[in-house]
Amino acid sequence: MSADANLVASIEALLATAKGYNVDKPDHVARVNMLGQLEALHYQLEDPAEAMFRQLTNYSETSAVRTLRQLNVLEKIPREGSISSKQLAENTGANEEVLTRLIRVLTSTGILKALGGDVYAHTSRSLAFLDTAEVEFWDLCVDEIAPVAYKMPEYVATHESGSIFNPRQSPFSWGNDAEGKTFYEFLLDHPDRLKRFNTAMTTQESALPVLGMFPFTSLLKADADPSRAFIVDVAGGRGQSLLQIKQEIEAAGGNMGKGKVILQDREAVLDAVPDEQIPGVEKMVIDFFQSQPVKNAQIYYLRRIMHNWQDAECRKILQNIAGAMAPDSRLLIGEMVVPDVPEGVDKTVYWMDLCMLIIGGKERSEKEFSALLDSAGLKLIKIWRNKLGSQTVIECHLK
């Protein structure tokens, strides 16, 4: 098929999809599929040199948004109506020319709307930076990760190739003059940055699905022993994910009484979680690099822990859990799984993996998870996938 025919076929396929799309009742999967078609069409039409310089547009856009957020400019633009750059400068104390030049970048990419005469208005895309909880995570990536990412060429030029896999020689540690400390040890030395990190993680966690993948209620029939824990959430933070699982089980008639639902984490983390926020959940202080104290639970749950660590540390965590498991216990790992071949428009797992590379962690493919689990005495049984993105639940049993 000729290039012209390919282009026409792509446009016709997109048109057919658009005709079947209900704007009043949007379907997320259909919307994402249509975005994929649009992206493929864009790539067909875009000149390679244009694609190269588009990377500079992306960088400029991010820089402009972050600077305007720092100056509280987005908050000063009325949600309804418009405002001039002169008025914004007066309201924020910022330089009018600088504001205008930053805002121009965002009007060129559709984040803000230019009305002429240096007058500007919000769009739904700019309002997202005011109304979306995950903006805390966006800020964290831009402020803490991006500066180091741009210095990666210098890092690889000054370090041996294997250094990047040593958490105490990570690009983040190097970029913050803290080689010899892991990312998490560095945060402990900087309480303000640790607090910000924890806040960002909480908002991001809330945006990632917990339910709708592994069928937790399918294990209710096996939950006959009242003395046996049903689920142990290892390093479960503030217990948001665990509460969702508990509520789903109880809604299906499950008895989640005393000792059935256990939240484990470091003492400092659990001390910050009031009991009334996690009713019916038992808190237990642990170090997951030590033996797992709860034996024979139905489910051991690790959500977004593995990607924080290299294989050696992950293997130790997994071995400690495996040592506590009964023959019919399950280990459920909530993580993104890197596809063998990029698919769809969701690129989260790829930029997240770069973030993890910078701080000393790793997103893994199915093959990598299988090998890691095998080395810890576990077997990958099934990957329960989320149809809306890369987040999964990986079901594991003892070998």
C-alpha cells in the first residue's frame, strides 16, 4: 500500500471510530483507542525534523507551567472570563514581559487561550493544574526528577556502567551531592522534601486502580479459619488500598473481623495514621527486610513496592514473604508491567521507569518479574490486567 493510501486508510479508520463514539456517554477505552489513532496519524504526517524539535516544545511547555505555578499565575486567572498580562503582573508582582512570554508558550500548545491584546483565559487543560490532586506528583517529578534527568548524559560519562544499579550511586544521589545514600535515606535527611514526597505519593496512589483486576471476593469460600489473617498489606502506607479491598470483601458478605486485615509498615508511617481512618484494620510495625511475622495468611499484598528497589533488595523482600506463606497462600503484587512492545497511547510506564532509574528503582516486564519471583522461591501464576492502563495485579504462589 502506498503512503498516500496508508494516510487515507488511517483517516477513514479514525472517522469510523469517531462516528461510533458517544460524547455524551464517553467510554474510556474507546476514547483512548481514538487517541491512539490520532497519534498514529500525527506521526504519519509529521516531518522527522519537526518531531525532533517538538521535544523542545514539550520542555518549554513544562518549564512555563511550573514557573507560572510558582508565581501563582494560574490561580489569578479567573475561571470564567479573562485577564490581561498587565493585570496578572499587578496581581502577582511578577514582571509583565516575562509573564507574557511564558503564557505565549502555553497558548501555542492549547493549555491557555489567547484572546488578543495580551488577554488570556483558562482552558480545561490549565484548570487541571488547579483541580487535579495528582498535580502534587507532577510538581515532584518536575522539581526533583527532571533536573537530574537532564544531567543523565554527564552521569553516564563520569560513572562506570554498573554504577547506576547501585542505589547509593543513583543519578539522584549523584545529582544531589549525596552519593553513598539511597534516595530514601536522602529524604530522611531532608524532612521538608520527605513530607512533599509522601504527599505526592498519596495523591498519585489515589489515581491508580486497586480493584477491578484480581477477584478478591473469589477467596471468601477458602476463608474458613477464623484465626487466619485474610490479607496482610506489606508496606501499605496509610492503608488506602487495603480499605478498598476490605470494603469490597465486606460488601460481598465477608467477615473481616479482628486479625483478618493487617496493615504493615514502618513505625513512623503507622503512627501518622489515626485508627479511625482505617476501622477494623490492625496496624503492625515491620521491616520488610526482616522475617515476615504473620504466618499462613490467605493473601500477602505488595503494592508499588517492587519498583522502588533493585533485584537484590526485591529478592530479599520476596523471600521473607515466601517464608511465611502456606501452600495455599497467595502473594499479590500491584505494579505496572512494561509491555514487550509499546502499545496504545498510555506512556506512563515508560516515563515512570525513567524516574525509577534515576532514583535507583525499576519497572519490570513480565519476563523480568517471572525471573525475579523464581529466584525467591515463587511462581508467577497470572497477571490480572487493568484494561485502562499498565497497572496490574501479579498473582504468585509458592513453587
